[in-house]
Amino acid sequence: MESTGPSEAEVQALIRTISIPAIQKPVLQSICVANGLAKTGNKSDLQRRIQDLIRECKNNADDPRFRQVRDCVFKHAPVHASVTASMHLPPTTSQPLQQKTGLYPPASSQNPAHYAMSGYAPGGSYGVPTRNREPPLQHQSFTYKPSPFYEIKYRIGDVKTCEAMAQHRHSVTLPIKAGDHPMLQECITDPTMRVMIFCAGGNTGAQDISFPHQSELKVNDGDIKANLRGLKNKPGSTRPVDITASLRLKPLSYQNNIEFTYALTQKKFYLGLYICKSTPVDALVGQIQKKIRKESVITEIAKKANDPDVVATSQNLSLKCPLSYMRLSLPCRALSCSHIQCFDATSYLQLQEQGPQWICPVCNKPAPFDQLAVDEYVREILVETSESVEQVTIEPDGKWAAPGMQRAAKSESHEASFLDDEDFVISEYPRSRNQSNGTPARAGTVAGLIGTPTTNSRDSSAMPRSATSNKRTLPEVIDLTFSDDDDEPPARPMKRQNYGSNGYSGSY
């Protein structure tokens, strides 16, 4: 009997299995090598090659070849392949009906359907519910706003609905065994894989992370110290809670209990547990590829200086980060920023990791990660200046100068003018009739204070004077050390002679 080839349902099921994001690139490469396909390229290239091979088996009605490819996929990715295969099993009467809870059935080793569900994809996007399983409600389809610090890979268990509690406290428990979730083993081998708890205040569209205002979290009866509120009056500034260090992933049979307690809520919240791929700050700094060219910065400075409504003056540019007050290491600003003042990339990303706002600290404009750029103009200033320089002066034409360079330029110009002042024509000082011979030396000393060489010879003071000379003459120096008190007193008048013996003169 001629083979009819694989059925369409089998082909589509295997194609969906290959498309699951949870299957890592090394697994896809192993499948390609086992089936004689090239293993080069990225993950999407590998998936496309395997899917084309599956379709080729369908078009050629080559059922043995299809079985071979399927067995290879089941061998290298048993969890994901069994998930897809179980989705197409006919329903049995022994399978109990699920209650209308809006959640998928509880996780178990026999039904690990939640492995194939990404936190950024609508719930159930990789699975087709059976006839006896209720489809997920709308809150299963919401997503979280992406972040450069982490990427959601898998969801562990179901999303729990936290009902509104206006007056009482309520607790939600998430029991987890590492044996029921093989993907948790990646957190042991790869330190960048983290287990995080997310919470959202809505069930439609892209949601910010938002926990109830009064809430606390415990893992295995131990309190988790985390900021569940974020920044005051700043929606979206809350981070997911990393509980990887508090979980016991060995032995596989150990049951971890995650208890979330909250109170005084007026609306529902939706709590979920996810495995995320984290990216450290240093790696993100290296991913900033956009540049702001030096020429464009100078052009912008000159354009503002040529504005007739603005008086162009020099401006000071600080080489310190406005966040850390340390010298800039990698000067950055957003492409939408109109100022030349930069902030340090590492300091900015560290601040956003603690409380994401993505606001420029200089102008308060949005500065998301994909809009950050390195300012090459400021970067050149940092390279050409020493570590002790804290600011430079930017001229209207875009040229810059450090404070030390400015003082050196002023010192050179002052020295040049000082040398010109030495070329004086010294006139001979008038002497007073009572001035001693030491006075010229005293005057010479005073003149020496302003740059005139001191000498006791008359040759320097007897230089010819020219009325047509363009040289400046030294102003006349008045010696205030002499006064009229130094002159000799006038001679006293002679006494009148006494010609009488007794001092009486008269006639007898």
C-alpha cells in the first residue's frame, strides 16, 4: 500500500515545537547535525532549516523520513516535543473538566504545558486547549513592558489572581518543585538566569510592574527584602523581585513555598513567576552603539551663537556626572536632548536598574535605553584633559579651553606687556638744595621697584632725551622722605649792646 505521508496535524505540531523559544540554539544545532543540515547561523536560521525539512517530508509523502525527524526532535527536546504531542491527543472521558478559573491546569510532570509559554506572549499562544479544557481568560494575554535589564524566557506555574481586599489581609501561595520545572535547572548552571516575581494591576495590553501598596513577600518562611512600591508617584518605577537566592533547587523533590500577603486593595492584581535572562549594567554600557558626532555638536553650538536674539557668550561645561558627582567615564545623553552637558552611562544605568524612570537628569526629557548615544565631542575633551580638570570653557565657535590653559595664556600676554615697559627713557630728577648725595640712590631704589635697573652712575640718568621719541617716559617720582623740618633753623638776631654802666642812659 502506498504511503500517504504524515498528516497535516502532525506536521503543524512538529513545526510549532521547533518554533518554541524555550528550545535553545545548541539543541537546534544538534537536531540539524543529526538530520544532515548545516548548523551555522542564528537561532531563526536553524529553526527555518528544520521546518523546511519537515515540509519537504510532507510534500514528498515521505513518512519514514518524517518519523525520523520527529524522533530526533523528541530525543533532543523531550519536554517541548511531548507538550506539542499532548496537545493533539484526542480527549478522554477520564480527563476531568477544568473549572472556569481563567488559568491553565496546575503544573505537573505529566502536563508541563506552561514550559512553552513566554511571559511576553499571550497565554496559550503555543498551545491549543483540548475540548474539555476551558480557554484562558483575558488576563492571561497581557504582557509586561520590556526592560533592557532582563528578558522573560519562561513562565513557571499559573498566573494567580489577587482579589480586591478593602478591609482584610489575604495571602496567595505558589508551591514550586524543581523536579516539576526542569527549566529551573538553568538557574544553577547559568548565573544570568534568574527567577523573578512579577505583578500587574491590569489584565489587558502592556502592563507596568505594580504590587499592592501594602504587601510583603516570603520564600520558604523567610522575608524577602525588596522595594515593592517603587518611587513615590512614579508609575513604572517598580522592579520585579529576584528570589533565586532564596529558592532550594536541590533536591528536585523539595517543595518551595512562595507566600505573597497583601491588604487594603481596591482592585485585582495578577501575580506570576518567571525565569528571566538578566543583563548586567556593564554589558548594557557596551551595547550603547549610537554616537553623536563631534562636528554636529560644534555646528549646533555655532548655530545657537549666531541667533540674533541671543547674546553669544562662553559657557562652562562640567566634566562631572550630575548623578554621581564623579568625573565622566563614558559621556552620554539622549538623542532628543538639546544640551551638551552629559551624564555618565554607568551611573545612569545603575540608577535605572534600581528604579526605572528613563528620564534625563539634566533636562527631564525621556531618555530610554535605545535613545542613548555617546557624545564624541565631550569624550575628546575627557581624553585631552587630566583627571583633575572638573570643567572647561566652551566658546561660541565651539572651541574649548581648560582653566589651566586660560591662565597660561594670560600669563604669556602679561609677560609680553611687562617686557615692553622696561624700555623706558629715564629723565634726570631735580635735586633740592638740601638733598644729600644719597638721595639719587633712594630714588633709584624706588624706580627699581617698577622695573628700572638701579645704578649709582650718572650715565644712566644722563641719557639724551628726544622730544619726538614714541617711548613712554617714566613719571616723575616725588620723594616724600624729606620735609621742611630737616632745614637748618634761621640765625637768631644779635643782642643790643649796653653802653651804660648801670643800664641807665640820660643827661646829668
